[in-house]
Amino acid sequence: MLLAPATGAGSGAAESSGAPAPAAPPVRGEFSGLLTYTEGEYRMVLYALMATGLALLAGSLHAFVTRSETAPRYRAASDASALLQLVAFLAYVELFVSWKTSFTLREERYVPVADTEFDGGMRYADWSVTVPLLAVELLAVCAVAGRRMSVLRGTAVSASFLMILTGFLGAQVLDNGNRVLWLVVWAAISTVFFLVLYAVLGHAVLAGRDELSPEAYTGLKRATVLLFGSFGVYPLIYLIQQSVDPDSDLVGWALVTQLGFCAADVAAKVWFGVLIHKVAKVRTADDLRAGTGTHPEEVWISHVKRADAWPPVAASGAGHGARPAPPPVRDGGGDGGHGDHGRDGTGRDR
């Protein structure tokens, strides 16, 4: 993490005397590693980092082991979810170790260690990979395909990466993130890419209004609202880091920053992944009932059977992988989830 060394009332003084946190932030941006904490405050952050990392690991494993529950055309969502949560988990391992090794207990207070510093800037490396993958995950279950999908996906991935990169330059790199001019300029540039990302993903979601089933579209909207809302948390925390003054409760704002980032990461990655997986399962069931898709397993959602497997296991074992034309539905009978049982390959009753 690129920060100017603390002076005066910074970390060195805190370590030598065990004094309370400085009255003003030693630097702009990430200052959580330069303060002094009580044992409870220190452990609260440590707990949040570990719990978030474990939640991300669990989410990654869940996305991997359940990918077969959806049709192949939607599995890019599961793959992106598993990969991005694994990347975020590894980043949180580094954050946990960094926090653990950046402080030492002295006179019942945790003070910064002189020759190391909490590397909160690692979050930007995490986001540079995971935010583009979140865009891929969402688009994988939208009602767009072909060249249109390629254009939207390329634009969303590029905009999301540039959004993170430009924010990183202003907050961490140029003048060590301490010059207000660069903070404002690069925050404005990052916001442009932020709006482009919202526009692209919003357009893709709205495109399914007339093409998806009501249940699939409602689930997709809910997941999108969660993602957009989570994305909105990050710039708010960024503003907190840049807006503290000598009258601020620095330790309190440091806790808000660290806990806020952890909560936003769980919502945007783990919770969002669960919602998108359900959308993929609903779309898989919709395709099976419409006769436009195949899946070797029955589709169950919330312990309710939503569609039969197609082709049936017996036919699949015999090598019949191509689905015939969907059978006609009897008047008043619906498909009832019974597929083609009792009918020949043309859909006529045997």
C-alpha cells in the first residue's frame, strides 16, 4: 500500500507510548493501520476479516459444487462466481495476515508496529479482478446472446476494470493519495466508468423484461439491485476516508471503513452469487418446460420440483442426446412436469 510515512502524532509515537489515536489522520485515504485500538476494537476487525474470508471460501465452493444444477448455457455464471470468490478469499487471507502482523499489544492497547503497515490497498487488487467477473456473472443469466452479448460483456468488463484502476490511482498512487486535486480528478474519472457499467448492466437486465418468465425476471432484478446497492457502498467509504478532520472519531471511522468493506464484499459476492444461481436454475427449468433446453437432472428449487430431466436417464444412457420436438400439450392438462412419458418420439400417445 502506498502511503506517506506517519509523522508527529502518527504510528511511531503511538507505539512508543501506547498513547490514544492521533487527533488528525496522519495521511488521507487508508489510515486504519496508523491508529491505536483497544483490544475489543482490534479483535472486531480481525473477526470481520476472518469471517468474510471464510464466507467467500464457502461461497466459492458452493458455486463450484452446484454448477451442474444449471444448464450449460448458464454455467458461466457459476464459474465466474466460484472464481471471483476464490480470488477475494485469497485477498482476505492477505488482509487478515497484514492486520494480524501490523499491531502489537502494549499496555492493553494494540499499537502499530514500526516496520510494517496494514496493507488495505490490497483491496484494489481484489476488486480489479472480482468486479469485472461480477459483471460477467450477471450477464451470463440475462436474455442477451451472440454479438450483442459479446459487446455488452466487453464494455462492462472494461468499464469495471478502469473504474477500479482510476480510483486506485487517485487514492493510493499519485502523491501517495494525499493531494485533494488528484483525489477529486480521479474520483470523477472513476465515476464516469461507474456510470457506464451501471448503464450496460441495467440495459442487459431490462432487455429480459419481455423474454424471461416473471419469476426469472424478478429474481434477476433483485440480484441487480443488490449488486448496484453494494457497489454504491464503496465510493461512500472512499469519501469517508478522504473527509475525516481533526474533530473526527478516527478509530470509529476506521472501524466503519473496515467493517463496511467486509459487509459490502459479502453482499456483492456471496449473497449476489446465491441469487444469480437461483435465477440460472429458474431459467433452466423454464427452458426444459418450453422444450428449448436439455439437462440431465431434475430441477429443484427450494425443495420444489420445477422440471423433469431431459433427456430421461434411460434415453441418455442409450446415447439419445438430441431432444425431439416438444410434445403437444393436451387441452386443460398442461405439461404437469411429466415430460414425454407415455408418448412416442413424435409426441403421439402410444
